Amino acid sequence: MTIPVSLFVLVTAVAVVRLVELTTARRNARWAIDRGGVEYGQRHYPVIVALHVCLLVGTVAEVALTGHAFVPLIGWSALAVLILVQAGRAWCMRALGPRWNTRVIVVPGLPLVTTGPYRWMRHPNYLIVLFEGIALPLVHTAWITAMLFTVANTPWLVVRVRTENAVLWPAVGPAVGPAARGSSWSCSPISSTGSCCSRCASPTRTSS
């Protein structure tokens, strides 16, 4: 049972990025709570974190146990996608600033963020998570992990999106016109898990 050095380096790098993101999320959570932010979806958050840990562990374990060979066409393509999605997540974080978080936190009274990828998409970071969950294992042909993670994670992404939509649309919807409601409303993903519900909030919400 051997683990390729390149796989070890890749997974370690991704894990370090995740730790940095979690540290950023904690700092941003304090920023949001200090401004009256309210957190939602606390029950499903640990499940999402656990799934992402399983993605990293599963990728290493599958390659070590099965001895999958590196397939250049698949591996390099998957690595290119993985790099692109990291850039995409950085774009989301830059657009959201201190409102970015891996948790669902809504800060009352803040205007919508409609810059960056949120100009065109409602949940860009969840799309990033979807592609990342496939690309990371496939760099070293861990297709079983890619498949299992996608099947297990997708329902929770749906839960996450519904949670954010339920929090944001009823409160903010009446305050804006139909054009705005049809554009880039909602938050990103997650996280790594990559969520970002504090990017927008109800102008009329007063609860803390």
C-alpha cells in the first residue's frame, strides 16, 4: 500500500487551503455576529464539513488501496479544473469580502453583493464545490471517491441552497423589483464548503 508523493502533496495543499478558509470563516463570522448577523442551518453544517473531510481521506485511501495508475489525459485535465475552481472560490471570497463564510449568516440591512461572479450566478460557490468534488479525486483516478462524494454531497447542497433561499427571498424579495429578483440573488457555497449567506440580507429585518 503506497501513496504517491504527488497525491500526498496535492491533498496536503488542499487541506491547508481548507484550514485557511475555516480560519477566515471564523473571523468573518465574528464580524457578522458583531453586526447583528443571524446564523441558519447549524444542524447540517457538521455533515457538510464531515463530507469534505471524507473527500480528502477517501481520495488518498482509494489510491493507496487500489493502486490506481495516474492517467495523464484524465489527471492533467482534472488538475486544470481543480486549479480553476480554486481561482473561482478566491473570486467569490474577494467579491464578498468579510461577508464570505462557510456558514449561513445573514446580516440585517446590508445591500446585495452583485459584483464578481454574483453578477451572473446565484450560487457560484456551490457549482465550484460540485466540480471540485469530482476533479480532486480524478487527478489520481480515484473515480469511486469522486462518485460517492458527489452522490452523498449533492442532497446536502440542495438543503444548503434551500436554506439560504428560504432565509433571503421572503425577506428581501418584496423590497426589490422583479429584475433584481431574477438576477444574481442568493449566496455562494461551503467551503471549501463555501457558503456565503451574509452577502445579502433583508433591509427591513430587525432581529439580531
